[in-house]
Amino acid sequence: MPCPNLLSSRPSKYDPGMSERKTRVTVTIDPRLAAYAEQLVESGKAESVSAVINGALSERVERDRRIRRRWKELAAQADPAKVERMLAHVEAQRAQLPPTHR
């Protein structure tokens, strides 16, 4: 049966599946996400809740890298003169704001 609060159930001993190269952290997550992670483990789709979290964070890292790479590609294609004009226009608008809004 899934544990409604992962923090309330402590493993009785060290998980042998955990590598010494990993860092132990304590987090709180939404109950529905905890239940989903437990469901993945119970159905055999994940080794552990830690594996679910590791997988999710790994996917986030890769997504962020792809986005950053794409921004760099687009920035390399930008017309520097046009960018300079746009920045000057934004700066001119900012200068017209009251001091409390700058």
C-alpha cells in the first residue's frame, strides 16, 4: 500500500541500491506526486522512489540544456544592429518611467 507521506516512513536500513556516489537529501513533495512515484515502484516501472525523482531531475536537466542550446543557436543568427536598436528602444521607454518603477 502506498505511503501517503514518504517522510513518515523511514527505511529500516540503508538501501543497498543506493550508490555511495549519490547525495542523500530530504524533500517534501505533493501527496499526489508521492502516490504516483509509489505507484511506479509498485507496478515495476521504477526501482525506487529515488529512481523516479532522479529520472525526473535528469529529464529536466536535459530539457534545460536543449533550451539553452537552442537559445544560443538563435542568438548566433541574430542581426546585431537590429538587437542594438531594440535594446535602445527598450532603454528609452524605461527612462520615461517614474523612478519608483525603474
